[in-house]
Amino acid sequence: MPFTQPTGVSLSGSRGNLTASRTTTNIAPSLISNTSTASLPTRKKFEPEKLCQVRNQWVRSAGDTIHIFTKTWQPLNTPVLSVVVFVHDIMEHCERYHPLFVQFAARGIEVQAFDLPGFGETGAREDAHGITGGYDVLLKEIDSAIDRAQDTHPTLPIFLMGHGMGGALVLNYVCGLGQRKWYPNVGVRFRVQPEELTRDLGEMERVLGDGLIRDTVSLQCLGDMIYQGQKVLKKRWKKFPTPLPLLLLHGTDDPICSYQATHTLSSQLLKLQPLNFIFKSWKGNMHD
């Protein structure tokens, strides 16, 4: 009895209204042999590094007081489909995410990232490691980053993405801010151990050898991070704009950011927008 084997899928229609059709071929059993010696075509190796270009640029800060280091991962020889504005975690910098962002760019997603005030190249240039100037300063830099993305791609969808402290900044940015508490601009030691980030030994070595990851941060930065995180968890989540889609990702074994807090927040947000919200739990995963 002959069987039908799919040989291709074609898409037709305008963008956002695509229809798919599948072509098939009837093959007789007599033509099938498990002992065929015909060589299969060699699959071309996917090399994302060759499908993107990376651009570094210094821009003035939102308050025009310092220079901000920015880094963009652009698709090479392919149309840009969307843009991700990324906000990094505390004590690190955007270059750490290079292996992930080349994957994005190779698939048509441009990533525009920057080093927050007090961190990475931005902090190194100003010799102000861990000195952020306050939570409102960081939020204004997110605002500026979104403006830059809209200026370069005014017709494309823009996604705001953050990790760790950057994730809390993103949530507070879209929810709005209440009254701030004051913390002194005093530097304190704050060291994140590589084994708290990942179980990947190679990545642990890269973290230890990364000169832009420092162990000094202002008390103001730490206080703002904890205080504003609690605010969004307790009541600010109610101000989340319901039409805005949201994806939350968290590893269950994260020793730095509370997985339970994210789980609680997801339960609260699910009541607001069950259709536009996804929470993905990664069992056994750590902070990174």
C-alpha cells in the first residue's frame, strides 16, 4: 500500500496573514529499501557568528552627565524582523551575553544593549564601579535605549528584556514608580560567586577572568534594587499595562534571585492578563 511523504511547505499571503500549504508525493513500497547506499546530503553547519555583525558605540547618558557604552548585534545580509532592548544584571555587563545575542541576530532579531551606569565599560570609563546615581537614573537609561531603538527601526516591534536586576528594572519601568527611599552613595563589597551563576565550568572561568565584573557596588544601588523589587512584588504589579505581552523565565535553583518571588508575581499577573502572559520555569537551572 503506497504512503504519502511530505516534501515541502510553502507560505503565501501578506505579512501577518500567512497561509501554509504542504506538497506531498506518493511513494510505492517497492521503491523503499532499508539497505539503500545512496548518500544523504550534508547539512550545512549553522554558524551564527557569520550571520551577524557587532557594533560598539558611546552615547551620552539621559542626563547628559556621562558616556554610556552601547553594543548592537545586527543581522547580516538578512532583514531585521524585530528589536530587543536588553538590560543586564547587577555586577556585570552586556558583552557577557554575546553567545546568546549572536543566535538572536542570526535569526533576524537585532539586539541593542548597553552597560548601565556604574557597570562594565560605562563604569570603567567613569572610574565609578557600582555607582549608579540611583534607580531613577537607570530607568531613564532604559527610556533612552528604547528611544534609540525606535529611531533606528521606527516600524518594527520592540521587545524589552532584562536579566536579574535588569529584569526588575524592566518590570518597574513598565509599571511606573512610587516614592523612592534614600540610601547613601557609599561603596560596599558585593561579590557574586561563579558557582552561584552556573554549573558550566567554562563559564565559571570566564566570569573569574572578566575584568569588567567587579565586586564593589553602592549601597544606593543595592537598596534601590531590593526596595523597588519588593514594591513591584507587593502592589506595583497591579499597574502593569494589560495589553503588553510578558514572558518570565526563572530557574528553580537560582540562589541569587528568589524563584518563589517570581512564581508569586506570575500568579498575580496571570489574574490581570491570562492571554498575554507566560511564565516558564526551568527545573534545576541556576541564575544564568
